Amino acid sequence: MARQNFGGFGGGNMQQLMRQAQKMQQQLQEAQEKLDEAEYEAASGGGMVSVKINGKRELTSIVIDPQVVDPDDIEMLQDLIQAAVNEALRKGEEAREATMSRMAPGMGGLF
């Protein structure tokens, strides 16, 4: 009787493939943990507003120079905060995408 060839995966090859998959999963998990612990900082208004976020996309710090606080122009302060937060989030997202694409180049867009 003819022996079936399951896509070229023999017993030994399947075990090797499983070990490689487990190793990749471990590496992805470690990369995710490092990304979650990372911190990203951005500023706007020439440094008048500075923010920090972590890799979990949580705002961890806002520093506002008192010179930019004008009770008659709250909109400008709001715009500066928004710009700084968005820039920090963008930096974090770029780092996440770069790390994940290095980890799994054939899985583009999956992360």
C-alpha cells in the first residue's frame, strides 16, 4: 500500500516545525512585553507641552510649561496637548509595527 505524504511533513519534520512555532511564539511574547514596557515621549509648541505614553497606549505624564497657560486661549493649550499625545502615540505605533515586522516578516499587516 502506498504511503501518504502529508505535504512533505514526516514525523521528525513535524516535531521540528512545532519547536520552531513554539520558539517564534515565545519570541513574539517577549517582544510584546518589551513593547508594553517601552515609553514614548513627544512635545509640541516648541517643548511647551510634553507627554509620555507607555507601550500599552496609556498616557503616563503631561508636563505643561506655565507660560503656555492663558485663560483667554484654552483652545491653544488643548491643541498643543492633542498634538503632543498624537505624536507620542504615532511613535509608539511605529515602534510596534517595526518590531512585529522584524519578528514575522511574512505576516505583514497582521499586527
